[in-house]
Amino acid sequence: MCPERGVRVSDLLVFDGEPEPRTALWHACTRVPTAAPGDLVADVLSDMGAKQYDCASVVAVLDGGRLIGVAPIERMFGAPDKAVLRDVMDPDSPTVSPETHQERAAWQAVKHGEPGLAVVYADGRFGGLIAPQQLLAVLLQEHEEDLSRLGGFLHSVEATRETSVERVRRRLWHRVPWLLVGLLGAMVSAVFMAAFEVTLESNVAVAYFVPGIVYLADAVGTQTETLAIRGLSVGIGIRRIVRREALTGLLVGALLGAVMLPVASVMTGDTMLAIAVALAVLAASAIATVVAMVLPWLLHQLGKDPAFGSGPLATVVQDLLSIMIYFAAVSALVA
């Protein structure tokens, strides 16, 4: 936010209410030099020497309150005698609307190599100028936030650094609860496997494919989970990826199942068991994709860090569902 916001050099600079935080208008300075296109450059420079500004890197050239260009100070100092602002101004300088997000505004200025960025309303009225130092501060802030979210989906760089160098006790506190949930899930899986002891004893080949099905579901889910957390970290909601990712998971499962079908058939000589394996891979992959999207979103909504919790939780849920799906298919097709 520009220092001493609200101090104006002209009654032409009028705001439409209080600006929203993190927008271009929020950072715009209103105490900036303004002049008409026909004013002499020498007169404008002389007048500027008697005033104080929050930003004086450029002069906003206004015609009836509407911005028609900006005149960089460097051009003004090198202008010939009797030159007017129209002669030295840049009529095509980049501008942003008041509601433009601060990061987009900053990159707009960097892209065009401008010493400042003008904020202009839809009707052409001049709303202020974002100073170079303000643009730099915005870029630094956004850069640090992006890094902290990508690195661990935390709210600040300080929190990310603290997590990286925290004591062993704090590390255990962040990780062990989720791993205990995983241990509980493993015990439930063992109990579930024991319930199919008779099936396993009658056809030991059924057990051959349990590790492969569980692994494939975990692998597919991990890919989706990484994509989901990465998307959340940069502001892409789950709703924007759910359809494409769910379809991708289904197609991946179909492809893996198609590969497993002949392999399992050759290994066991049991066509029905091979079909059960293929169907289990298809269903487990599709469901793992959904689970991998829902859990990061749910943890994010609860204010928890998906980087710590979604992996162990997703693994437990995916493993249980994969085993249940496989044995249900075996019971229906083989037993």
C-alpha cells in the first residue's frame, strides 16, 4: 500500500471507494506529478522541484482527468527547449485496471520495462501510479509465497523454514499421528485378508497379484495427489481438474488392466482369475485417482497441511479399497 494514501495533487484523482487489498489500486500512489499534454517540459520540472511526491519516476499526462500517456523523467531532462510533454511522453505505456491482481500488475510493468505502472479506470480516468519500489516489493512477496506453497503448502516462507529446521520432537509431532493412522489401516488390511483365508488356501494364485494391484493403485494415486497439491499451491482448485483427472485415472486403469489380463492368464492358466485381476486394476486405479483428489482438498478445507497428511491417509484408503475390490472380483468370478 502506497505511503500516505489519499493525499492528492489534483482533484482529478478520485477513487471509487476503498480499494481491495492486493489489487493494483491498493498499491497506487496518488501523490504523483501530473500535467497537461501542452505544458512545457521545463515548467513541469520546475514545478516538481517545489513539491514532494510519493513517486516521481514519471509524469502522468492527463487530458480532462484521463490518462493519455506518461513522460519518463529521463526523457524530460533531455528534452530540447520549448518542448512540451506531448513531445516526450509515451502514449502507449502499459496500464492496468484498478481490480487487477498485484502480481499480474507487477509482471506487466516488468515485461514492458517501465519505471512505474499507471492504474486507469474503465472510462480512462487516472487512478494513480504504482511506484517501482512497490512493484519490486510485490514481486518479492508473491515469489516467496509461491515458493512456500510449492515447498510445503505452508502460509509463509518463515513457516517453511521453521519446518525444515525444527527439532526432532516437532518433526515427530507433525508426522507420527498420520503414520499411526497408516499403521491402523495396515492392521485392518491384515484382518480383511484373513477373512479370505479359505479362498487363498484353495487357490494360492490369488495371492500373487495382491502386491501388484495395491502398488499400481498407490502409484496412480500418488501421481494425482502430487498434481492436486501442486495445483492447490498455486491457486488451482480441485474443481478445475476433477473431471479430466478422473477420466485420466479411468483410462490409465483400463490400459493397465488390459496389460495385466494376458499376463495373469499366462501365469496362472485361469482366465477368470485374470479377468478378476484386470477388473480390480481398472477399478482400483479409477478410485485411487478420486481419493487422491478428495483428501488434499479436504485437508486444505480443514486448515491442515496436505503435504504431511494426504500421503499416509491416501495410502491407507487406497490399499483397503484395492484389496476389497480385488477379493470382491475374485469371489464373484473365481470362487
